[in-house]
Amino acid sequence: MELHLQTLTELAAGLERGDFTSVELTESLLQRIAAHNDKLNAFVTITGDEALAAAARADEARASGSGGALNGLPIIHKDIFCTRGIKTTCGSKMLDNFISPYDATVVEELADAGAVVLGKSNMDEFAMGSSNETSFFGPVHNPWDLECSPGGSSGGSSASVAARFAPAATGTDTGGSIRQPASLTGTVGLKPTYGRVSRYGMIAFASSLDQAGVITRSSEDAACLLGVMAGFDERDSTSIDQPVPDYLASIGDSIKGLRVGIVRQHFDKGLDEQCGARVKDAIAVLESLGATTVEVDLPNLDLSVPTYYVVAPAECSSNLSRFDGVRFGHRAENPEDLLDLYCRSRGEGFGDEVKRRIMTGAYVLSAGYYDAYYLKAQRVRQLIADDFKHAFANVDVIAGPTTPTPAFKLGDKVDDPITMYLNDIYTIGANLAGLPAMSVPCGFVNDLPVGLHLVGAHFAEETILRCGHQYQQQTDWHTACPEAFK
Amino acid sequence: MSLDKDQVQHIAMLARLKLSDEEYAESVEKLSKIVDFVDQLSQADTTDVVPMAHPLDAAQRLRPDEVTETNDRDRYQENAAAVTDGLYLVPKVLE
């Protein structure tokens, strides 16, 4: 099979057998990127020279019998992860020229394991968006239909993996930013439990929700990468100190007897009928593998989007106050005084959606409104987390749709924030409750991919990865490649 | 409209954002929509519910107050637009 069509696991085996070298693999993918990226705009920065140097080091390590778990394997980093010496923009004019003085922990861990970084992927500005249209560097196009959005905010990562630029890319997920783009591009997207993967060096949006994860084409590859990325990091104050299991060890086990929760409210309204049918087919496959389905109730599901749009903007307004035009980032010319420096640097450096979220956050935290909005939202958030807790008393996994519709056209929703926000109705709950969740390709509607959403209890990544893997052993949706990128 | 221009100006000042007239008009419209949308939270019965502080019920970890970082000021200041003699420059604050 041609190199670009192979999964990370298949490429690892090929490197090990000596079928090809990492330099050959890296060169071939860089050529694909050079030939096809203009159609997608998936990258902010392509790091060809650095990638070839890393690949050469990986080949030397292999020749001398050393090298980590990902030795010589190509990946792409979302441009939200700080990379020492390489531009990190977070999709914003504010950081257009920012060169990080240090590496994010995730970047460090993947590099230590021998991964070769092909570039930094385009994204919604500061990860605020569900279509990749808020990027200062322009929207990313969906490889399945260039007029459609690849989702967001990790749209450059999802489009890259779908277009076979790389077998895997990192992403971050605050309300669905890994799983929604994975669903819209026919890829696998995994958001681990809150605190499972370090947030150090990952530019902060909403710190109680943000979590790093991966976009791949198979659950097995996601398990392999999570094993490298997960773990305690003393540099992240919310990192969880719990042992990291071998996610690949149990992935081949049967799901016979697995209790799969089906949420009544998921199929009520707002869900495209054909998407719903694909998801139901997928659940039937899980049943054919011996899983049993149980109906569960998430009574406060409808409140998850409004809760999120109080909590996330509040945290964003606080996190983004660091951009002051003084220490790093965009600085306005000829400021009259300090206030003018702050206000103009921020007014010029941030795009519309980011300003909107900062102002929403400033409003819900302001004197007189804090109790009615922020505190109220944190109470409702507790109710939503309790709903999941009750559900997981009776089930091992909750299965449903990742998104209400397949990919939508670029430009369709960009003028109406509420319609855009409602796109995340099925994914936001997992962030509010801190749960692990993933999207797995489960078919097509009008030639556009649809995703099956699997949510697990806290730290039950093994369970959802096993469920996704067993499903992918029975189906081949994830091997479908967009015609123009074969 | 649940927000008016004065309120949006106040919010923009709290957020230290300078907006153009066009941006003000758009912000009044769109922020009003967002506020109307999140207002549905008021319908939820949250009597006796403690506001969530952490998704995993974990406490904030503390560490000993020890110096662990080296002084890398020069490297950090490479990203600043205006520095001199190791200092960040801003417009005059005191007369």
C-alpha cells in the first residue's frame, strides 16, 4: 500500500521491517503537502527542513538499535502547542510573529518518542470556533468537499489527516474542537479525561475545559499516541497524578457484555435524520459484537450549550488578559498612553469572534451579573455532571451522534454565533463533566462523513478506545479516502 | 436588544478592547443574542446545588515555594516589541 494511505501502526511496522526509511516517508508526505495544501490551507507553518533532520536522526537511532515508541513517524501539531524556535500563532494576528522560548509538554513527549513534526496546523483563532473560519490565516477546506468546513477549532489537523498528509495530528478540545472536526472529515478524534494530558505550553482558552488529544484514522493509532502523551506533569497545576495504562493492551478484547447507553434526548430533535440513521446502524454493529444497549437520560442536555457559553468565555476573558502588547504579541503603533496601548493592541490583534467571547466573559463576570450568570452556570454545570454520573452507574459507554449534521458550507453559519454554537450540542457535555470522549467514522450522508460519538466515565479511555477499535474491525469507513487526495 | 451601546462600551473598556463604530453596532446585536441565549439558564432549578469548582472534584495542588527556573530574561524578551537594558518599555505612566 502507498505510504500516505497507511496508518501510524502500519507505518511503524514498515519502518521496523526496513521497507522504507523515515527520511523517505517524510519526503513523500512533504511532497504531498506541497502539491495539495493550496486546496486546503491546512497549515500555518510547514517545517520541512526540521522534519527531514528529525527523520534522519530517527533513522540513525533505528540503525543503532535505539529510538522511542514513535521513532521516525510523521505527525502534525495544532498551532496552539508551543514549539521552541518555531512560530506558534494560535491562528491569531496577535501571535503572528510569536516564537515560543519553550516546548509544550505534549510537543516534548512526542519528540522524545521520536515523532517527526511536518508542520503546525491551521485552526480557529485561539481555538474559538467550530468551522475554522475565525483563523487569521483564512479558513481550512474540507477534503471531502472543498466548499465545506472541516470543522473546528482543530480543522487544519482534521483536514490534514483526512487528506492523508500525515497519519496523525494533535488537537485540543474545549467544547468539541477535536471530535467535531473528526466527525466532519471522517477521522478518529479522541479527547481524553480532563487532566489526563498536560496543558503546559498549550495556549489557554478555558482552563477548566481545555484538554489535548489526537486526530488519527484508527482507534488503535489514537491509543498508541495517548500512551505517549498521557501522564502527570508538575508544570500543569491541574494535571492528574494517576498511572497511565497500556491503552493497546486491552484494545483487542471483545466488547461482549459492554453496556452501551443511548441517550433519549440525542435523537429527539435537531438531529439530521440520515445522520441519526447512520449512528443507529453503528450502534447495531456494537450490538452484533455482543454489547447491550440501555436507554439513559441526560435531562439537562439542552442547558449544556448555554452553560458552556458562560463558563468558557469567562475563563477566556481571564486567560486572554495576558495579551497586553508589552511582553509578547501584537503591539499597536504610537500609543498615546498605557491604556491606549492595551486597548488598541488588543483591538487590532484579536479577531471578531475572540473579541465577542472576551466581552461575553467580561460581562458575565462583571459586578452585578456574576451571580446570575457565572455562578448560575457553574451550578448548572454540576447538574450536567451529575446527569452523567447517574448514567454511568448503569452503562460503560454512552453512544450517539457527534454532530447534528454532516459538514456545512463555509460561510453558512459564520454570521450567526448561536447557530454555530449549537453545532456542539452533543460534544460540550463531556467537557463540562471532564469525561473522555471520541468520534469514530460511521458512514456517509450525501458523500460527507458522519461520526459516532463514544463517551466514557472518568479515566475510561481504555473502554472507549476498545469500543472504537472493535467497531473499526467490523467497518471500513475510516479507510475511505477523499477522491482528490488518493 | 438586551444590551445597549453604553453597556457594550462599558464591557469593552473592562476587557480593554478598542472597537470601531461598526464593531460596536455589531457587538450590540450579537452580544444581545448571546445574552438572550444564555438567559435560559435562569429557568434551571439549582436550589442547594454547589457551583462546580473542578470537573474531577480535585483540589488545587500546591508545591513548595522553591526556585526552580533559571533566569532566561534575554530569551523571553526576544518576543517583546520594545525593550531596553532588560526592561519592557511602555508609554510614560507617571509625570
